[in-house]
Amino acid sequence: MKEQHSNTVDITPSVRIFTVLRNTGFDIKAATAELLDNAVDANAREIDLYAYISDQGKKNLLVVDDGMGMSTDALKASLTLAELSKGGIDELGKYGMGLKTAALSLSRKFEIFTMTAKSGIVMYAEFDVDKMEEKNKFEAEIREATEDEANFFLSKLGRGKRSGTVIRIADCDRFDPSATTYANQMEIYIGKYFKNFIEKGLSFTVSDVPGKGKRIKPIDCLMRND
């Protein structure tokens, strides 16, 4: 009987997987909620959402939280596919896919600015699908923030805060933040989805301009208070 030989082959996925992930069915509300979930998991007390058109005509989405921030290792894990970075039962974050999938459903690029109380240093990360496809490599940039980047981060976080994270998703091509309907819809959605957290003191704001919006009130779908 002829002996069978086993051959193994490299099945590392193409970097095109990120383009595929852009079409996994995330709607705008679900994608935004996943980003906000990450902020809640970071023990934030204040979470601000901004969706607006910049002076350069770019469609921007910002999520700002005053949570614990991310160490360099945690920042790398947040950018790595299938890296376990948080717990939970049924959220995508359990499988290391939540942040990437949510952000990529809105744009081909996103940036993270973060600082822990222990380090006091603002770190910067860039996840750019176009650059990875051009190089055909799974690579993202992580480094200490420049002075301008650190000032941007602190201006959004608030200079009295010791830690936190800002996620900036620019050049969004899957929604139009210039329409006030998005901010209005998210105000209602957050009020319902995060009702229990809001009632326990967690502050959410949403705005369709770069300035901080009004604080969102909890919404009881059963209208038990009416």
C-alpha cells in the first residue's frame, strides 16, 4: 500500500479581508452602538458622540470617552483581528472583531487616540485599509502622538481628565452626518439602548457639530413613568 504524504499550505487571508468586513451587515446604529459599548467597557463616566462635516468637507464620526484608556499592548490588541480584548456573552468584541468591524462598516480608515492615567502619554494608532492593501501586509501604525494630535485629543477629552480614548472615523462613506436626523435618531437610540447605564449616572451626549451636545435622557420603551 502506497504511503500517503500530507502537505500543508499557507492559508493566511488576503488583506482584502478588511474590504470584505466592510460589508458584513452592520447598520449605522449597530456600528455606533458597538463603539459606544467599548467606551462603557472602559468604565467611562462621560461618552460624547460627534457626527459632522469638517471644514475640509470630510464626513467625520468621533467617539470620546473618559474611561481607563489603553496601554500599548491593549491598543495593538484592539487593532488585531480575532484578538480577545474584552469579555461578554454575545457581543462581537468577545471575538476580537467588534471595533474593527464597526469602524470599517463606516469608513476604510479610523484613528485611535488614547491615554492611561499610569502613563500620562497620549498614544496614537492608525488603521488604514488602503495602505495595507497597497503593501499587502497586515500592518497598522502605533506610536506616541505628535503635539498636534495630543492637543486634539485633550481638547475633546477635557484637560482635567487623566485618561480616556478618542476614536476618529474620517471620510465616512456609509452615512451622511450633515443630516440632523442621524443625531436625532442616535439620541433616541442611545436613550433606549443604554437606559440602565444612564440611570446609574453614565453621561452620553450627541451632536451634529464639533461642539459638545446636550446630555441624553433615558427612554423607557414601556413608558412606565407616563
